[in-house]
Amino acid sequence: MDEETRYEAVRSRDARFDGEFFFAVETTGIYCRPSCPAVTPKRKNVRYYTTAAAAQGSGFRACRRCRPDAVPGSAEWNVRADVVGRAMRMIGDGVVDREGVSGLAVRLGYSSRQVQRQLTAELGAGPVALARAQRAHTARVLLQTTGLPITEIAFAAGFASVRQFNDTIRAVYALTPTALRAAAPRGGGAGQATPAAGVPLRLAYRGAYQAGAVFDLLADEAVAGIEEVSGAPGGRTYRRTLRLPYGTGIVAVEESDHGAGGWLDARLHLTDLRDLTTAVQRLRRFFDLDADPYAVDERLGADPRLAPLVAARPGLRSPGAADPDEFAVRALVGRGGASLLVERYGKALDAPCGTLTHVFPEPGTLAGEPGPLGELATALADGRVRLDAGADREDAEAGLAALEGGVDAGVVALIRMRALGDPDVGLPGVGAAEGWRPWRSYGVRHVLAAG
């Protein structure tokens, strides 16, 4: 978008562009989301940024009214398969916090200097600044929704020291951590939740969201012991266990309808709060919350075959996977086979919660299985096939196709669509048209949802 288009989005407070770009006002020193309800600034005083980190790096602090750090992520990072897109997905998954910039660079296959240069040139911020902005958002969530001591929050959010935490919060929000906690919206439960009660979350999305279709799919796929869907349609709750870098977790997501540009209510129970950022980003990919439904519906709605389906289900999403390796195994063995694997090899939770008793077995545990399952599990365990947030989609597909014994083309396509979050995949038998590009995954989902 050019500056004229961006300013028009700001002037009209267009929520469609929340998360796609940010604007800052030189006279106030504040940056906002496009839909901020404050008085529209003069055009000459406005500057535009691709990321919140870039705005923060230029000395602007987050608006307390529109909370620009809480917007849906840009759909661009889910679509793009280049180095910048892969890097953004991995930073969101917490790779920089856990492994540093050098770890990110190794995963991308570039030097740290090259990664820094490419991200800074395109986004106005390097990996450290992008990770810092994410840590600040995680800290705000914990400060305003839990009663955890501030020192614990600093390390749970990924900061290396309490001093670094305090300096960042002051720079980003122009408040001390204590004042930021006190500024939580009334009735928001700030400081009331405890670790035992879980961390309450609002997972924001843009545009329409067909929660019913997503929960229908989750109910059809649910594997006993690690997942459950309860309640009547329209008010269901999806619960599942999670394997995370520092521990395990249980998440509950509500089939809530908060309208266009709303959110899904969720609650996370974590054995280690350092996993909060990673868990949130994986849930966002799982429920496809960063998608741009306006662009998808516009393209697919122009196809005569899909037009009535799009009109019937505007904003239909293409869900991803909570755990890519787990999904790959499940796609290969089916729901029944996955249930047997949980019974035989699943890791029991230290504290079972209702019907949730296990986490899905790791690939290394399944490597001794005969046939294609053992081949796939071994390849996932030794890294020959990578399905993590920053995996190269073409390399992953080639690795799956090269496995001894072969993996069915339909299974490979499903893994690419769901585990790798590729928005442009056609499934055999569905007949995805070239005119659906780059949103063939969404077109397939429309066809399947319509029966």
C-alpha cells in the first residue's frame, strides 16, 4: 500500500488493516493500529511501520487506548515462504528467546548478519527487536491477567533480567510494570487469576470467523486422551494437551462469537510459564487467526463454483495444527491409529484433567514402528523432515515424498496444508482450480465444509 491508501485506512478507522501496518504520530510520540478511535492526526505528522517493533525502535510508545500490540498478526507471514516469512514465524514461536539470533540463523541456513540485514531492510527491525516487542506483549498479558509476582513475570516473558524487563516496559508502554498492572481495564480480572487457574486469553482475529466450521472439524478429528470437544454447537469448548519447549500444557478454547474483528476466549494451563508466547502463537496458527478473510473471500467469491459457498460461510478458515509432527503422524495413521498410539506410547500427564490424560508421543518414541509410520517418525526425529514454524515447505514435501515405502500424495498434501500452514494447497479428489490461487487451501475447505 502507498501512503495515501494507508492514511485513508487510518482516517476511516478501518479494522481490516489492523496488524497489517502501524502508524505513529510524531507530535505525540505514540503508535497505534489503523482502527484507533482517537482523533485522526494530521497527515504530515504520521509515519508508517510494518511492525510494532519498528515503531518502538524509532522511539514511539504503544497507544493505551487501542493497544496496537494486541492486534492479529499480519497474514503475510503465513503466506510467504521466503526467508523473511519463515523468520517471522520462528520468532513468533520463540526461537530467538530460546536459541538466540544464531539459532534462528542456523535454522534458516543463513549467517546471523544476513538474517539481520534482510529483516531490517524489509521490516525496519532486526530479530532482537522483533523478539523484544513480542516479550513486551507477553509481559503485559501476564501483568494484567494474573497475580504472579513481577519478578516471575519478567523471566516467564523471556527477559534475561528484571532490569531489562523494567526498561522495556517503560520504553514500550511509558509505564512501570506496577503501573501497567494497575491500568488494566476494569472487570478484566487483572491480578485475580493464578497459575493454577490458568492464563485467560483473548485470541484476536480480523473480519468474519466461522467458528462453527472449525469446531466441527476439531470434533470430527478429536483423539481420546489428548483432545475433547464438549457442549452444544454454538457454545462448544475445545480442550487439548500440548507439548511445549519447557513443559506441557492444557488449553481450552471457547466457540464464542464476538462478531467481525472479534476474538476467541481461551485459557492456558502451563507447567512452565516460559512457554506462554510459544503456546499462543501455535494456537493462532492452529485456529488460523491471522488470516486475511477479505482477500480470501474476494478471490474465491469470483469463482462461479465457490461463490455460493463463500456467501454461505464468509470468513471460513483453513485450520493448521497445534503440533506439526503430531499432525503428520495422525494424517498417516488416521484417527483410530492415533488413538492406539496414544494408548501405547503417549506420555501421561503429571496431573490429568478430566478426559485429558496424555500428550501425543514424540516422533523418537515411534521410530521403531514398522513400515511408513516408523520411516516418518525417524525422519521427523532426526531432522531429515522438518515441519516446524520456519520449515521450508518445498524441502519438507520433497523429504516426505522421498521416504522409503512412500507417503500417499493425499497425505503429503494434507500435511503441507495443515502442519505447514500452506494457504495454497489442493487436495486430490477435490478439484482445486488454478483460479483459486493463492488460496486453494481455503477453497478446499469450502468444498469439504459444504459436504
